[in-house]
Amino acid sequence: MCKILPIVMCGGSGTRMWPESRESLPKQFIPLLDTLSTFQTTMLSLAAPQFERPIILTNVEYRFLVVEQLARIGMEAEIVLEPVRRDSAAAVAVAAELALLRGPQTIVGVFAADHMVRKPEALVALCVEGAAAAAEGYIVTLGIQPDYPATGYGYIQPGEAVASAPGVRRVQAFIEKPVEEKARVHLAEGYLWNSGNILFRADVMKEELLAYHPQIAAAAAKTVAASTLDLQFRVLDEAALAGAPRTSIDYAVMEHTRRAVVMRADIGWSDVGAWSTVMDLSTRDESGNCILGDGIIMDANNVLVRSPERLTAVIGVSDVIVVATQDATLVLSASQADKVKDLVAELKARGRKEAIEHKRVYRPWGYYQSMDMGSRYQVKRIVVRPNGRLSSQKHFHRAEHWVVVRGTAEVTINDEVRAVHENESVFLPIGSVHRLANPGKIDLELIEVQTGSYLGEDDIVRFDDVYNRA
């Protein structure tokens, strides 16, 4: 049979996993349970020969994070950028349009970058079976066998078997997230969790979108047709994509189509949707405790400490989750993990930048991190990856001092280019046109001291930028 074209949805903001997951670095890029992120483990599971070269659909702000994380696992993909955020219906419609460029019979698999599959071989085998049903014109969704009455997932009621496709059953109904009492009933009646992973033929999904939500279908066709290339990225047309209503693919198509079928998926799936899920998936000691990072737990039971960058100590409590980052600490009852999203909304309402930004800010060349700040100064740690190059720029209100602590910096000040080695420093006056680059094979690390009357990140004029940000 033909290979499956995997399309990975990688645009979510992951607010339920605050404070580690924020809009500036959402959960799909964070190693929550392993040394790899869920995005990386998802991509590796799709590296099997049964799949085509993947397409990644992501937010324009995450494009360089995607490139860096792919490079770390030695994979390549086509990267398609959404200039405005839309829900899964528009994303699936775009996926169908991208697949139609290859042919109407193209079999598409849609996967979430922020989910975890602990049995990747089983996923591949199931996708092959599902692709056969998709080739017949069905839209195949993967249903997960529940192991507890979850209230955070939608459910699927399986119907009659499809004679031509072993293991495939028609979808009788899609059920919204239930209360616990109803979830127990669904569990007893053999309902499945809705994983959101689907397989379909490109022309079939286009037909169903036209039938049930033509506005989304039209917007997707226009945004793909008007897309442009920027470096190695395909950028969807913003105005066209903005015309797509924000709704899920379940509401737009799956709850209406007669082509929906479900396959029972024993693939070790989790959406890693809350800190309580991380607690459940982690290895715990005889008291039910788990430490991820630097922590101490005394006289406590069923406690998760997630503290990758500082010592966190917990004494004498039970059923508690503690997540500590550089600028925020979350302490919550394990039974209240679903309320973190509400907390983030409250932080945004109060104008707290911690709701969306980390102290460490990632850029295509590396990252910087604020270490100290006063009324007329700021100290930053800057890390530039090998061959990374900042834009040629100048500032109107601040001067900068750079001290190299690791590696060798190539520094351009106006028309002068010089090498600055470890334990050496350089001064950049206000108004000077300057550039920093790392020509070496190891990370370049330096301390930047800014002094001046205004230290905001918007005090910058870019003249040339290899990442097309000028």
C-alpha cells in the first residue's frame, strides 16, 4: 500500500502545564518525562518506513524551536507556519489541502505533538491497518481503551463492525467530556477515549469539510494557495487563514459525517494534559513520591516535586504537586490539577508576564536569560549556538558590555571585526552598529551588562538578519 503522509500539529500553548509550559516555550518542546520532548518522541515514532517525510504545522513563533529540536534527533520535515492561531478544524483542513497537492488519494495521518505514545511500534501497525480503511473512504479515529473514568477526555461510542475492515467499527456517537458519574457509565459500556489522532484520504476530508463547514474549507484552500516561502518554511497566508472560524474538527466534521469509524488503540497513549498525568506516568518510591530534578521529600506521601533548576524541599504533606521554575512556583492538590488553566487566565488578567514568558527567551541563534535588573542596568546570560549569528543592530538608549566566559566570539562594531576569547571583554557604545556571531564548534557563552536610560527589548533597529527578522 501507499505510504502515510504524517502531519504533526505543533501549535498549542499548553497552559495546563504552567509554570514550565508557557506560550514562549509550550509543553510539546519540554522534556516532561524523558530527555526528549513529546514533539521529539512523536517525530521519532513517525520515522518508520511506512510514513512519508512528515509535515509539521506550527505557529510562526515556534519555527526555530522546531528546527532545533528536529536537528537534535537527526530528522528533517517540511515545516508549515500558521501566522494566526486557529483550532483543529482549520489545521486539519490545511492538512487536507497540503495532501491534495500530492494527489487526491493521499492517505493522511494527523498526530498531536504534545501527546505521548509509549508503544510506537503498535502505533505504526495500527496506522497501517487504519490506512487501509481510509483508502476505502472512511475517516478513521484512534480510540483509547480507558483505564479509569476520566472527565478530561471526550469519549467515542463504537457502533457496528465494518465488514470490509477488520478491527474497525462505525462511530455511533462522540461524547463531550462527562462528569465522573457519567464517565463511569461510559467505561462500563465499552466507550473509548477520543485521542484526536485521525487518518483519512485527502479528497474525502475535503468533501466532508465542504459539506459540513464550507467556510473552513474555503479558507484552507485560499491560505495554502497563497502561501509563500521564507527560508526553509512555507508560510500560510494570514488574511485567508484568519477567515477560518475557530472550532475543533470534532464539531466541524466528525460529529456529523457518516464516514467516521474508530479503531481500538492499545498504544500506551497519554495527552500529558496535566501535572497529575506526569505524576501518574512517573516512577515513584514506596511512599508514592517522585522527584524530577533537585528535590527532597520528608514524611510525605504521593508528592511530585518537579524542580529542574533549584533545590525544592517538601515536608509533611500528602497528594501535593510542586513545580518550581526560576521565576514561579506552583503548589497544588493533585486532585485540582485541571484548574491550572484557570490560574493562567487569572495571571493574564492581572497582567503578569510570568503567564506567557519564561526568564529564558529562545531565539533562532540560541537564547538569553535575564539574571539581574535595576533602574539603569540589566545583566543577561547569552548563549549562541555554533554558527549562530545575531542580527546587525543598534540601540538608541543603552550601551552594552560583553564578557566571554566560554568559546570565542566574532564581534562586529561598526566597520571593525574582532575575535573576543574567553575571559576577554568588549564595549559597545550607544548607537554603534554591532553584531555577535559564534564561528566555533561549541556553544558561545557570555555575560552582557546593559546600561542606559531605557532597557526594553524594543530599543532595537535591525539592519541585516540571516533569519529574516529585519
